[in-house]
Amino acid sequence: MFNLILFGPPGSGKGTQSERLIAKYGLKHLSTGDLLRNEIAGQTPLGMAVKNLMAEGKLVPDEIVIEMIDAAIENNTRVNGFLFDGFPRTTAQAEALDKLLAQKGTEIAIVLALQVSQEELIKRLLNRGRTSDRSDDVNEEVIAARISEYEKKTAAVAEHYKKFGKVEYIKGEGNVDDIFDLLCKEIDEKKVA
Ligand code: B4P
């Protein structure tokens, strides 16, 4: 199995690049943001429990996300590998993921970290807010809260995987195709190694 984490702040292009990467490498896409939004759309108890937190730009509790990812991994036994998008977002989530994968006899091969300036992140998210139904993209205060959650809790995830030499930084600004090529180059180098 080849498992990768696409990492970066909100609006850095994780969702955008994930779509392309799963098509090229045949990986199973696991986006915790998408899974949570599906729960909200389905008005499930889990969805109702996280709705307000997400609307405020706060992270949802680790236990909820870890349980959701555990179930998703269990439900996808015959895959080439997973592309984790928006997960892990805390060190506790990273440690839980490492354990879950170890139980399956596999591990994270690479963490691709997209780097984008804060000014560009805000511009992109507000722009998406104008054209999508993502309520967390409409309000600049909520966007600032998401970026602050990233800095306080999520940036540490890169430090966790750096200890194992697994992090590669990619400039996430510019043309979407060019960024995709840079990501593929890192993956291909890792796959050959
Ligand atoms: P997510 O769904 O993960 O959303 P996101 O990080 O805010 O952004 P996304 O990755 O989708 O956007 P992208 O950069 O692709 O999280 C939403 C919320 O869910 C969180 O705030 C949290 O509450 C909760 N949550 C999710 N996972 C969690 C977890 N593990 N633990 C706790 N809580 C969790 O794209 C943004 C925009 O940029 C798009 O419009 C795109 O078109 C544009 N774009 C992309 N690349 C571009 C480029 N190169 N140039 C110009 N524009 C570009």
C-alpha cells in the first residue's frame, strides 16, 4: 500500500489537488472535511454534534474524527493506498492514524505539505464562499478562526512526521497544473526509492 497525507492550511489546495492525485494514482480519497459535511447533510446525530463547531471554524473533537477514519479504513480493505486530506489535524490524530495503519501492516509513505501565504489563503476561501455552499468560507472571521486553529493545533502534525523524515514541502501558489506536477514528482521519487 502507498499512503500519503496531503497537508496544509485551509485553502492551500488540498481538496483541489486530491481530486487529481487519486485519479492518477488510484488511491482511496479520505477527506475528513467531506465525511463531516456528508454527516451534516444527512442530519445524522454525528452531523448535528459537529455542525456548530465547523460553522465557527473550530476543529471537531479528535475522538469523533478518529472513529470516522477508523471505520473508513476498515470499509476499504482492497485499495492501493489512501490519500488522507485534512487529516490528521492534531498530533493526537497523527498518533492514532499511525497506530491504525500499523495494525494493517502499513504506514504513511510521505507527507506533502502545501505552503501558501495567509493573504492568498483568505483570498481563495472568500472567493470559494461566493460560488459554493460552504458556509465556513463566507465570513472572514470564521476563516481567520480556521487559520488560527491550524497554527495552534495542526502545524505540529508536520513536526510529528518530520521526526521520521517523511515531510516534503511544496510551494502551493501559482498554476494548479504546475503544483500538481511538483506533487507527482515527489510521489514518483518516493515510489521508486
Ligand atoms: P476541510 O474540508 O478539510 O477544508 P479546508 O482545509 O478548509 O480547505 P480545502 O482543503 O477543502 O480547500 P482547498 O485548499 O482545496 O475542513 C473544513 C472543516 O472541517 C474544518 O475547519 C474543521 O472544522 C473540520 N474538520 C475537517 N477535518 C477535521 C479533522 N481531521 N479534525 C478536526 N476537524 C476537522 O481549496 C480552497 C480554494 O482554493 C478552492 O476554491 C480552490 O479552487 C482554490 N484553489 C486551490 N488551488 C488553487 C491555486 N493553485 N490557485 C488558486 N486557487 C486555488
